[in-house]
Amino acid sequence: MSYSINTMMRTLSGLFCSLLTLISPVLNTKFLYYRRFGKRLDLAHPKTSNEKVLWLKLHTYYNNPLVTQCADKYRVREYVTGCGCGEILNELYGVYQNVNDIDFSALPDKFVLKCNYGFSMNIICRDKKQLDEANAKKKMKSWLHSKQHLYKSEMQYAEIPKRIICEKYIETEDGNAPDDYKIYCCNGEPCYVMVCIGRNLGHPKFYYFDVEGNIQRKMSRDGLAVPNDFIYEIPSGWQDMIRYARILSRPFPFVRADFYLSQGKVIFGELTFTPAAGLDNSKLQYTDLLLGQMINLDYNA
């Protein structure tokens, strides 16, 4: 019973916020910020990275054709290729406007299906024989009808033609999912790398490093908790990854460039303009202020 009530409340909350966005993305953003942080959003004098991401979302990135293209997980491939970085794109098996066009028999045993729009819409298939195709199609149909951008006023997604894309499943030599490398880029320059370790174990840990690979202990709770003798072996391809992030982030005051590394090869993930929708209350205050100080809202490449 409580599950049904919680589901109903989340649905009603989503509808309310979506309606607010239709009235005014600024109004909804201020409402969500107050609900998340318990204080008013100061768009006139933004200081933290959350505040500046929200300012960019509502100003520089609003109705910005390049941002819309790069937020599209399919069309960003054109941008990456146009930047001379096509070699880092993951292998693409197919692009579909209708889920009934997906020929599962033609796909390899392992693959990833995802919507090119929004976030958290992925089906990771590690064994095709275990895949419930009917359920997968049901999920993907709901994605194609989603208006996810309205809930948190992430308008960079609003004009994206929705598609399902199928890509190669990336794995390590032992068959596990690789670490995630999320590079925070400010004013076209990589600043810090957040590494997500152990996602496949269900309890990932997050550590920040500078671009040279030195751990920044004060930037995450997991970093604060590591022992003094903690060592993270910087993987082959690290500096190549930083170089690609610099190229791809050049036009933007802020973007998070996400990558994987597979046996030293850099594989592009996506460009994220509003991490956690600019409402990340799990971020340490120190980190929020530090990154905020680095973002120049007047930056123009």
C-alpha cells in the first residue's frame, strides 16, 4: 500500500513540476531548488556550481542549438566527429524511431539500448538469451513518449527528436563494467575528474582527481574516508582522455565530459550540461563552491 502511495505522490509531483515548467522554467527551477536546499535560488549572484549550472540552464543553454545537439546522445556523435575525435565513438549497432524495428536476432549477445533523450533510460543486456524482449519494448515505448525535460526544466532536451540507439556493451577483460570517468570542464578547460569505482558491485565510490591524476581528498565523502596510503593506479589513456575533454568542451562555460577507458582506449560516453539537474545536494559544500568559482558565466570561446 505504501509503495502505491509513494508512486502516486511521485507522479503527482512530476505533473505539478511539469505544469510549472510550461508556465515558467524559471519558476519551476526556483521551486525545485527551494524544495531541495531549503533556501531561495539567487540567480542574480550565483556562486556555487549548482547555482551556476541552473543559471546556464535558464540563459546560455536555453534554446541553444549546439547544446541541444550535444545533449542528444545520437546527434552528439556528429559533433564529436566534427571536432576530429570520431575515433573515440562507441560502436553503433542501430538507431530506431520505432521499437518494433529492432531486430533482436541481428544483435550480438551483449549490447546496450538507450534513449537519446534525457537520462537514466538504459537497458544493459549482458546475455541476450536472458532478455525479456516484450518488457524491453514496453520500457522503450514509454521512453519515446516521455516528456522528462519538463520535470526539472532541462530545456536542452526539449527539441530532441526521440530515438532508441543500440551500442556495443563496454566491459573490462574480466567481464565487469568499466570505471566511469566524469571530467568537469570549466571555460573549455578540464579541471577535475570524478572517477566512479565499483559500480558493478552495487556500491560505487566516487573520488575526485586533478587532471594529473592526484586524488583530491576533500572533494568527496569517499575521498575524505580513504586511508593515507590509498593508491589509485592511473590507467593507460588518462592523458588522452583529458585531451579529448579539452577539445569537446571548448565552446562551453561548463560541461561534464563522460568517458570510459578500455585497455588504454578512450571511449566517449556523453556530454552532460546539467549534472543532477543542477540540484545536487549530495555534493560537498566545499566542492560546490570550488567548482562554482571556476565557472565563468561570461565565457565565450
